[in-house]
Amino acid sequence: MIYIYHQKIDRLWYAAAMEDDKVCATSFGSDEQRVLKGVLESLPYNVSFQLADKRSQFSEKVLNAMKLMVAGESVSVDFKFEMAHLSKYSQRVLGFLAKVPVGYVTTYGDLAEVSDLAPRVVGRVMASNPFAPLIPCHRVVRSDFSIGGYGGGVDMKWAILQREDKGYKESAKIKVNGAVLLVFPVGFVWKD
């Protein structure tokens, strides 16, 4: 059974669908019904679920991590994500993306290169990311460092990235599964 937990923290709603010790889907935003709909649409078909009456320790940890990430904090996301219903290429892209640290962004093209996919395919994976913000699709931008799209709205993406800016000046390389993913300081996004 998948349990859905949701809570309003400050001015945003956060929701997480969980089964045992795995995160099945997450969503956040200003409208409670839209957030719940986002979680439900990310669940695999034909699964049993219900809204939880009270929060568990694990749900508190996940919801708090989501809040901290939206606030721009560096959070250790050591959760298990239920991805069996996702395509192998989606799992691969999301696995690489999960390694992009706070204060940095990567591009659709760079993420596509390490994933052996086309940038448009990566864009579709970002658009259907069932684990935002825990797997940070807001940290993916266009190759010219313009912001690109975001399910929560471009204004939300801007706000999160601005809070995540740590003032880094140099690009970095992240080794993931034998590949090297280029990451760039968040400040590159609003550089003239």
C-alpha cells in the first residue's frame, strides 16, 4: 500500500507518496489540490494508495528535506526512490541528475551526453520527473544557460536557483558511473 502524506509548510504544500522505506513520488506548490494531483499522476498505474491520517517519521524526514531544498539548502538525499515503473533511460537520467549539487546547474545537452540520449529526451524526463525537488530537475538549464521550462513554473525555478546560489565561480566535473557530467555555477544562469 502506498501512503500519501502532505503538509503545508510556510506558504507551500508538499506531498510525498511512500511505500515502506521508498519514495514513490513527490510534488510541491502553492495549491493543495494541484500538489496532490501531481503525486497521483506520478504513481504507477493500478497501485493501491490512500491518504495517510497522520505522518510517520519517514514522511516527516522526506517532507522536511523537500522544504529545505526549495529553500536552497544543501540536503543529503539518501532516500530510496521507487523507479521500477520508469523506463531504464529515465532511471539513468534521474540517477545522474541526483548527483548535481546545490550551487550548480547542468544543461540538457550535458545530461544527454552522459546518458547517451538526445537533449529532447532528457527534457521529457525532466518534464515528468516524479521526484521534484528531491531529484533536482530545477538544476537543468538550456545550453545557453537560459532557464528553460519547469513544471512548477519558471518563477519558481528562478526563485529556487537564486536561493541555491553559493557564489561559486568555477565549473566542475562529477564522475558518475564511469561518465563525467559537467556542472556550472548557478550564477552562470543570470550572467549577462
